[in-house]
Amino acid sequence: MFRKFEKTKYPPTEKPILVWDGECGFCKYWVTRWKSLTQDKVDYKTYQEVASQFQDIPIKEFKKASRLIETDGRIFSGPDSAYRSYTYSKKSLPWHPWYHNYSWFTKLSDHGYNYIAKHRPFFFKLTKLLFGNNPKQLQPYWAVYLFILLAFFYVLLKFL
């Protein structure tokens, strides 16, 4: 499981930075999506580029989870780094407040994030299958698959 950090002594000066694994295709896909949503309100840097700037966060922890680091030094880790990044977009999503207000949501998010992080290649393939290859313009392929599955069960039940 990834470790959570409250604050860093070395915060960015201009705007928040989301630090992620530059060698992860799954991560790159979703960071590209978040960049398009937050525009220039958040910097996105790989830990390979900036880990040395944050000397109080071990590199092994950057390898385990993304980190959104605010200009006041606060650090949001793992799923909350993604949830917090959405607060800089025009999309109003309740996930960041839920993460801090509901322990069940925090546990579910942390364990889900940890599971996905350990199986990134599979989830990268699944992401592209469900949403398409362009993270800036997600396609609702999952809805088509769901419709086909429901139609299959309907036909199966109808003729049995």
C-alpha cells in the first residue's frame, strides 16, 4: 500500500504539481485526460523529473502512487491526488470531499487504487477498450458492451 504524507517542506511556488510515473502507460493516459480538464491550473511532472525537488518524500513512494502537491505544501496521495486534481477543472465531482468525509469511500478508493497500481498493464488495456485510445475525447464503448451483454441475456432468457 502507498504511504500518505501530510506536507512537504519543499512546495512548488507557482501552482500545484501532480507527480506521476512517467514509465506507466496507464498513468500517462489519465494524466493526459486530467491535463485537458485542468488546463494550465496544475503542472504535471513525472517523478523521474522532479523527485529530487521533494527530498522529504522517498522515491519508492513516488513509484507506488501519484502525488498532488499544493503550493502550501499539502500533499494528496494516490486516488486523492486524482480527486483533488478535479477540483481545478470545470467538472464538479464530489470525490475529493467524499474521500475526506466517508471512511468507506477512503478505504474503497485506496484499495482500488493499490490494486490497479499493481496491475497497470491490464488496466491500461481495459481503459482503452472501454474508453478508446484518445484520453482527451473519451468514447463510451463501455455502454455499447453493456448493451450487447444485456441484449444477449435478454435473448437467452427469452428463448429458454
